[in-house]
Amino acid sequence: MRFEQFLIGNAARHAAKTALVTDRRRLNYGEFDDLSGRLAAALARAGVKRNDRVLVFMDNCWEAAVSIFAILKAGATFSPINASTKADKLAYIITDCEAAAILTQAKLMPIVAEAQALSGKSDIFVASTAAANGQTPLDAISFETCLTEGATPVPHRGIDVDLAMLIYTSGSTGRPKGVMMTHRNIDAASESITTYLRNEPDDIILNVLPLAFDYGLYQLLMAIRIGATLVLEKSFAFPHAIFERIREEGVTGFPLVPTMAAMILQMRDLEPGFLPSLRYLSNTAAALPPPHIARLRELFPSARLYSMYGLTECKRCTYLPPEELDRRPGSVGIAIPNTEAFVVDDEGKRVPPGVPGELVIRGPHVMQGYWRNDAATERMLRPGPNPWEKVLYTGDLFQTDEEGFLYFVGRKDDIIKTRGEKVAPKEVETVLHAHPGIAEAVVVGVADPVLGHAIAALVVLSDPGLTDKDIIRHCARHLEDFMVPKIVEFRTELPKTDTGKVSRRLAAETMEPAQ
């Protein structure tokens, strides 16, 4: 089934139910369906055709949510772009995917104009929301005008193996790659996730993560799929305001990333159970340190906590059933429903429990490949157990326990070689996070003339009295000597990606070679 049918069906069944809550507007399912239909018709009139690519270059707002479903209704492929994206990167994406249209905001029009000039594609259809003064930029069609036209259904004749989404990954090096996801891929991923989260139509899900980040995007897609309500906020910059919104709306689901968890756990004025409506918390982007899991469970005693792992190329891979947290808090769990996850060696052979290897994913949610990048696609999608399939090689090192539960070891390209030994940064970070005086930490390798690479820890303190020697002694009590950091640097914050994930690459770039 094409994914926009979930919106159309839910609007037909309960048009008056609230679908979306933002700071400027609330939309029920009937209004959401109508507005997206009107915008789809406007896109079709502007020449957008089946399988064309349309960029959604906006922050978290109701117009962005409506745009995504309008593009699907027009038979096209949506590509969400982070509002912090600069003109040169936007120009690359415009050229790479041959964008037919851009839906944006007035405040972002200078970047769009510069990107169009850089790309040489000044004739792209651009629709923009109005500025604070109510005016629409002269070189864009008014978004509001698009919505005043009729909502005549667009007869695009698309099917569920058409591309629904092209989401660009930031990439550790080089240009971003466009991950191709069909309607069938998104359907499979959202069905699996809502199944194990036990989502229901009466759920009210709060999302502060960018819609350009697939974790944030899927909060919208999953809510519309099940007929739930999404409360869409722009960021987590002011946690107390977010907590008040959770109370006001009776939020039941709260997706987190580790940086948000660290912010919450540094707040000293929170009492256990202060957000009683929450039914579940979820975490992905990076694994939560076990001490953070324990403290979150104390603060939210009535909420189930889901520790998860995923990547853009298949959305989600694993989850840890909450009832397993006490037994294995360091695990990211088992394969999500209708998915197989296994660990292989360099020859592609499955390894026994306790042996690190690369995680491989089989399932209907695995991407179709990278847009016009055959070489990168062939590295990630390789022949599977059956002659008709390709499976996803994640590039991440995992190991299993005797019962098949998975544990993240590190990125294959993150492994630090020091003194002839291999060190997974994640293992050192787990020990650092176990110290109550450390709020956040990231571990990198620094070129060293004697060691090959020295282990370096960048830490954000919650106890300003800690010294580097205290931290090194703490690590020495819990780690083999070659894994103990030689360098400890204190930071007020760690470098992060646009999606709020701590960036090991950016952290490494700030370090000088060891002397």
C-alpha cells in the first residue's frame, strides 16, 4: 500500500481527531488530509510528476508535515532537508537528485536562492511560507496560495514499489548519499516499530527531533499510520518548556537521543514520576550508557524504556524488550519484528556468541540502495542467503550473548589500534559514563609516534571538581591498561551532528597529535 493511504483512511474514519499539534496550529485528520490534497494538486499544476523528487527544506512546523504527505499524494518522492543545511550542500542535493521543486520557509529563501545559483537550476518550482510580515519572497510561490486552490486528487497511478523517500545521510567523509526508500520499505519499518512499541490510536507522541532526521521523521509517519496524535516541537533547547508541553497534551510517547538524556540527567530539580502520562521512552542514534538507563528509569518509573539501534539504510534494526533491561542493560536487543539480524566475519560467515563481527540485516525495510551511487550501494548491499535477495552490511561491529542478544562494539572504521591492540571506543565510553561526575564522553584515537594511536577522552563534567588524573584512575580500575585513556580533555559540550548525535569524527578533528 502507498503510504499516503494511511492518512486518507484515518481522515475518512475519524476526521475530527487531532493529528498534529504545533506551536502555531493544530490540525485534525480531516484538515491534514484536505491541506495535503490541496498542496498535492498545486504541485501537479506546477509540473511535478510521478517519481519526481521534491525537497522539504523546513524546520519542524505544520507546513513540513503537510508537505511530506502532499508530495506522496502527488506521486512524487519527498526528500527532507535539515533547516541548518548550508547553500553548497543544498546545491549538491538539488543537482544530485534533479529536484523538481522545493518547499521551504521565507527565512530560508536566501539559502535556497544561493543554492539555486550554485546549482545552475534557477527554474525549479519553489513554494515558500510567508515571512513574519506576512509577505512571501518575490522569487517563490506563496505556500498559502497553494493551499487555497482545490484539492482535486492527482491521478498519478503510483504503486508501493515507487520511491517514497530520498533521505540524504550526512556521511563521515565526502558528499552525502541519498538513501532510497520505497512505500513498501516505509510501510514495513513503521509496522514493525509500532508493533513492538505497542502503539495505539490513543497515543500522543512528542517529537523534538528534526523531521529531516529519520528518527524524527518516523514519529510523524508512525503517528499517521496508526491514527495517533503527534506533538511537534522545534528542539529540546528549553527542556522545562517541553516538559510543560508533555503535561498539557498528556503525552504518552517520548523519543530521545543520548544527548537529550544527558541534559535531563543533569537537571537537579526533577522528581521521580514528574511526567506521569508517559507510557514509554525510546532511544536510538547511539546506545545509552547503562548508568544513564538506570537513572532514567528512576525518573520515569511508570514508563517503559526501549533501547534501540538503527541506521538510515533500514531505519531500525534492533530493540531491547524493556523487561530485559535489568538482565542486560548494555544490549541493544534482538531483531525488530519481521527482521533478521546476524553477525558475520570478514568472509561473510556467521560467528559464534562472544565473537565480534559485522552486523547484517535482512528484511523488507532494507533500502533499495544509494541514489545514483552504485559503488557505495555494492559495499552495503550484498548477496544474501537466498539467490534473489540482497542484505544490508551495516559497517558496525557487534557480538551476541549465548541467548542471541546483540551488543554494539563499534564502527568498523572507529576501531583504534594502540600498542598493537584493537580498542573499541564504545567500551571505554561505557566506563567513562559509569562515573557519576561525567555527563557526556567520547573517545577517539590520536596519532602517537610510539603507540600508533593514543586513546583520548573528551568529557563534559557534571562534577567540576574532577581532574584528568581522577578520570584516568577510574578507567584504570575498570579497563585493561592499553585501553586506559592517555589524554583527557574537558569540554563544555561535545561536537554534534545536525541531528544532535555526538560526532566522533568531529571530535577527532579537534585533537592534536600526541607528543
